[in-house]
Amino acid sequence: MNNPYSIEITPLQHQFLSATEDEILFGGAAGGGKSYGQLVDALRYALAYPGSRQLLLRRTLPELENSLIRSALELYPSSIYHYVSSKHTGVFVNGSLLDFGYCDSERDVFRYQSSEYDVIRFDELTHFSESMYLYLMSRLRGAKPFPRQMKSTTNPGGVGHDWVKRRFIDPAPPNTPISDPLGTRRFIPARVQDNRFLMEGDPQYINRLLRLPEQERKALLEGDWDLCEGRFFADWQREKHICAPFEIPEHWRRYCALDYGLDMLAGLFIAEDEQGFFYVYREVYESGLIVSRAASRLKAASPAQCPYYAPPDLWSRQKDSGRSIADLFRENGVPLTRVSPARSAGWAVLQEWLLDRLDRDGNLRPRLKIFSTCVNLIRCLPMLQWDPDTIGDCRTTHHELTHAPDALRYFAMGYPGVSKPRTIKPPSILGGNRKELII
């Protein structure tokens, strides 16, 4: 930008300022310099595009006044900026405006019904609902030829955690552009260690975060987006269990496991290396497929010969034809192998596979890893929660989350080298009148 003011920023803040996608999320741990980066970016944009209009949002007005409004007055030179408190608007000398707004309730979005903005900024996006975000996106408009973006910052947790994770975290690895027919977006992760200014000015900050309870510590120190109370796979770690795709050697054994219904075909393709480590390298995840089309999708996804593991309900005879779904799959070139439906035993195997074991080189690594391209399995697996009434099982109330994990469980039950461990009990804090599954 052509101005005489120089502000020092971190490399990650620079990534946030220079990102060109339609929607940007700069988030993760506390202390990563997110809000500061948001204010610096608003200043940069205001000076670069005279007469532009921006909206910077927090959930409540007191949060605005105690943080962003005050910080802007400290950061922005008074020679180019002044704040009009009666309108909650910052005014720049070149005619650019920065409105400070809030949405304390769902109906508050309508206060912006007739507004037009070039950039809309959310500070602590997970404090907002998805409907608020999508409605305010419609206010991103204008006749001037300025670049228009939604730029947000946040920590994990809060009422909007799930939809923010679904929109920005689950579809692709960090710093990977996400594209769909409606636009582009990107997640830029940040941790306190990335903010050298805070580390130099307050080196004890990390120690204070370490004293927090586990859930808060995971969110604020580690920036863990897979946290949730009662998480079924407590050992899941995105950094450990997800890997970049690579070419599977031809001599590795391959398997497929599937959960099928008209509501969803979830097919997972798994490769096993020479040491018995597994890699979920491909997924088929599609709804509304009749059996012939489902079989075609599976064969197209992996032409290599492999067993197809499936639950016993696919062998139930249809009243009208006398044939089963398994019969139809076989007729369409996908012979299924029937596996036990025992839920707690299958989950217990997966619990074991997420743990580290020594390989031949003496390295500790989990027995199961998932390619980053298997976005639905990655999305669903860490969101499963313990069933408080059944020992060893997870909740099935959010059925959409169970398809891909169930397919993985069928592989665990079908894999010929597995020895079924004992049932793993959930955390005692869940309480409830639990019963144990019969295995």
C-alpha cells in the first residue's frame, strides 16, 4: 500500500493479509495474533481502496468496545483515522469507512439489511451461527471495482464450532485453497508460538495456558479443532493420523469396506504395508445410488482386486424378489464378504489402531493413517461421541456421521489378522445407566 506508515507483522499475519480467496479463516490457538492481523488488514485495505466500506463484527457490543474499537484507536495513527462513537464507525481521511458491528441475536443481522460492504470481517467466528454468517455474506456487494472478501478469525470451540469446522477445516489440509461452484476459501492456522511479539513480551503466557482444563487447553494452546466433550476416539490427532497422499506400492495388500444404503454409500479403500500398518487411501461417499451404480463407483475407484467387507444386513432377502442386496452387488461385479456387526469389538480394534506402535526402524507411529483426500472419514471420525447408555459404543443419533466410521469398523472386523481386544469403557464422567453390548 502506498502510505508512509509501517507496521511489523508475523509471517502468518502476512499470509492472512495477502490471501486472495473469497473466504479466509485465520484461526487456531489463542495468542496467535489473529485480532491484530484483522485490524492491520482493515487498515491496509482502507488505505489501498479510498472510499471503501468494511464491517468488523463481534458477537456483542461490549466485546467490541473492550477489544477491537479500543485496539484500533491505539494502532491507527490519529492523522488518518478517527472514531465516531455515536455511529460505531471509524473514518479514514480518504473517505474509507470501518463499521464496528455486532449480532447478539439472530434478528440482529437485519440491522444490516440495506448495507453494502466491500469486506466483512468476523472476529471469533465460532461465536456466530451459520445463518448469521450466510446472511451477512449477502451484504458483500457494491458498484466500485474493489476486491470483496469475508475474512474471519477465531479459536476452536463455541456455539459455531461444528459449522466453522465443516466449512473451513474438514474439506482440505490447512493452507490449501478450497473451491466449489460458489467460490473459494482457505484456512490459515495459527498458534501462540507463531507470534514472536507475544513470546518475547510475555514468555509465561504458554505456562498459563498449560494450567487450563484439558478441553480449554486443547482449544486455546493447541488449536485442536477435533475437540469435543465425550469424544469417542480420544486418541485421534489430526497431525498424527492424517498424511499426504502417496502412490501405493503394487505389492501392498488392498481391502475395501462399505456401509451401503440409498441414503449413503460409504466405501473405504485401505492398503496394508509389509509391517501391518494401514492407510485409508481413497473413499467413495455418495447418496442416492442404486446397487448397480454403487458397484460401478466402487470398481471405478480401485480397479485392483480386493475383498469387499460389508455388514450382514445386506444379506437379508427382499420380499418382492427373494434376492439380497449382497446378491445384487455380486451380480454387478462386487462380491461382498460378510463380517460381524459387533459394534464394541470393532470400535475397540480401531481404538487400538490409533495408538502408536514400533515399526522395524524403531519409530513410533499409529497403525492406522488416513490420506488427507478422504475428507468425509476425517470429518466424521473425530465427531463421534460415547453412548452414555451402552459401554463400548458411540452415539448413533447423528446418523450422517456414522456412515464412513461404520465402514472402517467393518474393515476392522473383517481384517483376517485382527485379534479382538476387550471392550474399552468410556470416561466415567458420562455416568448414565449403561449396558454392555453382547459381542
